[in-house]
Amino acid sequence: MTPRGWDGFPRLLHAEWTKFRTVRGWTLGVVTAALMVVLVAVLAGVSSDQRDRPVVPIGPDGGPVTDSFYFVHRPLTRDGSITVSVSALTSSIPTSPGNLRRDTVPWAKAGLIIKDGTRQGSPYAAIMVTGGHGVRMQDDYVNDTADPSGESPRWLRLDRSGNAVTGSTSTDGTRWNTVGTVHVEGLGSTVQGGLFVASPPSVQGMGTDVTVSTADFEDLDTRSGWHGRDWTGDQVGPESAGFAGYPVGTSGSVTESDGRFTVTGAGDIAPAVRYSLPTGGTLKDILTGTFAALIAVIVIGALFITTEYRGRLIHVTLAASPRRGRVLLAKAVVLGSVTAAAGVVGATIALPLGERLARANGVYIFPATTSTQLRIVLGTAALLATASILALAVGAVVRRSAGAVTAVVVALVLPHLLIANPFTPSGLSDWLARVTPAAAFSVQQTLVRYDQVSSVYTPYNGYYPLAPWAGYAVLAGYAVLGLAVAVVVLRRRDA
């Protein structure tokens, strides 16, 4: 049974839909919004040519990785163990070409690693001391475990049994604490194991500086299946697309004296992030046309109500349906449905088309699951629909097209422009992406922050401070508030 007072709402919806579809400019505007999303996706796909770039290393989980470090290794032909003490780890950051200063690089790493060869992206397990995060055990790039002992060990050990690798620590080389055991799929019968040093770029303001680290290893001991006696020093991944390189005047190296190994290295063993893989693209980049479509739906949303005031047709509308709140709600439902449909169509066509063109030009696109792609399509549609409804609400309050469009553009588009500016301070950018309607663009993000990777995690680089739907909820809140204010204003003043 239809609730009392709402029996005429379907008829009111039909009337508002009839108004909308009979104005050719509004219909063309919605179609244009969808076409803008597709057109910009095509332009984004064909405008970047990265075919001469190095191949991006791919990790065991199918995601891009940074896999560059200095490796002192020997073959391990079956199960075995390796033990060492790390007596020092120092890091340096360049102040000018050829000049270095000692500094802390929190995720500088020095320790033991067992890896399926020296190919970038191959499976591994490692235990390490770090510059500022204690002892960690990491495997397959994305997994990171802190030493639970709470002590400050200097002895490290790795034990391999099949594909199971156990990492342990000790303060005296006698009593051992287990950090963890990981099962590394893909380890062959013969692997490479030994010492390593990595030194990732250091975040400096809005950018990063390359770094280099040196570690001293003592009391190196191997047992069981190790082959040969000589250790080989190699730089893994010097051609990686995510490899920052060494500061001027430095290079990877190893020296041995009286059983002490001094190893210098740079790079990182970690999942790739946007700043370490600047040539990579995202699905959000492909949907840059959402910005242009947004302008179109804001104009249409404002005109959908202000045109009636300008032509004094609002008197006819309110005479036919005196309940003013219902009139505004009917307009919002029609407008939101039409613009959401345009957003779904535009994004559904743009994403696979733009991605295919970009990949054909050698651009690496950060991967996204099917559910994430669905969220992006639906989120883009919701973003456009809700922005148009916000413009409708503001139009109902100010009754002037220019004023309504200007107000919504300032509230939504201007913050997005500031967020998209690489020179906007990160603090301001994060704040804008939290409290302004532009937070809704987070529904298009696909990149993941990693605690074990220091980087520039800003909205400009594709990392929003709010979760995707939480960011959209900020815009939805503004739209709901705007509709509530518009209903009160409509009821209190003459049409």
C-alpha cells in the first residue's frame, strides 16, 4: 500500500522526467558528459609512449615491485641455514653532487636473504636490521613482520626446509627467538642466499633523494646444503624502472677482511608505489575526463531548477504539486538517475578502452581487481549524480544559474584542482581531500599504501586520506545538507 501523502509521487516523477527529456540541451549535456569521459580516456591512452622504458618487475602476487639491492651470495642446493651478526649499519644522503651527509634512512635494510635466483621479482624471504624500524622479516615484497622479542638483537639467522623459511634473532648468538616462518611458493631446489644491503630513497618534503647504506657483517656461518666457498657480489636490478640509483660517486660493493664483510648498497626490496614507478599509470588517470563531465552535470543540475524560476514555470509546477519538498525530491531522483546512467556508460566504455590503448603504448597500469574496477565505475557514476544533485539544491536556494554553478564549482572543482597540483603542500592537499566535496574523487583510487615503504603518499600521487566510499560520503553529506536547506527555503518564501 502506498504511504499516505506519497500516492502522487510516481506521477510527479513522470512529470519531471518529461520536463528533462523534452529540453534538448539537457539531454545533449548528459550525453556530452559521458562522451567526455570516453574521449579523455582515449587521449590519455594514446598520448603516452613508454615503449622504450625498462620492463617493470612483477612480484609473485602479480603486482609491480622494486627489486634492487646489493647481494653477496652463494648457491643453496637443498635445505640449510645461514647465520651472521650485523655490527653496524650507516646511511648517507647527498647534499650536493659528490657530497654526502650521514643521516637516518628508516627503511635501510641489511641482513640475510634466500631468493629464487637473482631475477627481479623472484620469490624470497629475508630477515634484516633496519635504520629505524628494528628487526623485520619480509617475504614476497608485500609481507612484513616485526621482531616480537622487543630486544635489540645483532645476530640474524635464516633456516630453509623446503619452501618453509624461518627467521630468528639473538642478542648473543646463543639464545634464539623466532620472528616467523613463511612458506615461499616458487623456491626452486637451488636458490641463491647470503648477505644483502638495500637503501631506499628518503622522503624530503614533496620529493625523495637517493640514498646509500653500508653494513658490517661478522661471524658469517653456513650449514648443510651450501655449494662452494666463494661469495659473489652483484647488484640486483640496476635497470629496474623503479630503481633510483646510487648517489654520485658511490656504487654497490663488498670487501672482506679477517672474516668481516663490508657491503654497500642502494635500492629497495618492496612493493612498487607511484613515486618509485613514475612511468606507471592508474585507472584513475584514464578517467581524468570525469573532471570535464563534472562541469557539464553541474551546469545541468543548476539549470534544471533555475530555468523554471527564470521562466516563471515554477508557479505551474507548485500549483500542480503544492508539496514543495516532494517536487525537489522528484527533481533530484530524475536528475540523479540520468547523470548516474551517463556515468556508468561513460566509465564502462572508457576504462577498458583507455587501458588497452595505454598498454599498447607501453604504459604499465597498476593492477586492480574486478571488484575494484566495479567500484570505480559505480563510484564515478555516483560522483557525477551527487554533484548534479548538489547543484540542483544550490540552484533552488540562489535561483540563479550563474550563482549556483559558481558556488558548486568553487566547492567541488576548485579543491580538486588544488589537489591535482603537485606544488600544493601535502598537509593542505590532505585536508582538502578530507573535508571538501572533492573528497569524493577517492572512489577512483586504486593504489595501496604500504607501511614498509616510505614515499610521498599524497592525493596528487593517487593516495587519498579517506577510504573510497568514505570520501564519496563527504560529497553525499554536502548534497543531503544542501537538499535539506533548499526544502526549508522553498517552504518559507514565495515561488
